[in-house]
Amino acid sequence: MNAREAARALNAFSINFSAGGLCVRTSTPYAVGEALSMSLEIEGSLFELEGVVSWTRGDAVGIRFVNVRPAVRAQLEQVARALATRGPPLT
């Protein structure tokens, strides 16, 4: 992740996650088709991922993971299943 993307990441909050991508809420604008590199720590596992902005709606941005190795995809699927069975966090 370069410095510009790191600064953007500080202003983003995940609102949906799956093995194929995620949706984040951010105050920083992204363009559809923009390529991203990201480091995500999910459930104690660190993932270095590439993504592409698939859509934007207001302050929400949909990011599709690309070039994901099969072993990493399997880990993402396992984490997504664990999060789905647990449900949303209590606030």
C-alpha cells in the first residue's frame, strides 16, 4: 500500500465483507475501476490483497478482490463463514 492509499484507508470503515470483496464507508472518493492494494487484518489473519472499485454509492464503495491465489481465497471463505455465523457485533 502506498502512502496515498494508506491515508485513504485510515478514513474507511468496512460495512460488509465476503470472500469476493468488501464494502467500505469512506469520506475519500474513489473512481469505479480504480485499482487498490490493501492489507486487511480480519479475525487475526493478515491478508495482502489487490482490489478494484466496482461501484460507489454516496459514501459507500464496493471493492472486488482480484488476483487472489486459491489458498488465500480458501482462507477468505473460511473467515467470511465464521463472521456470517457469528452475526453483527453488538453495539
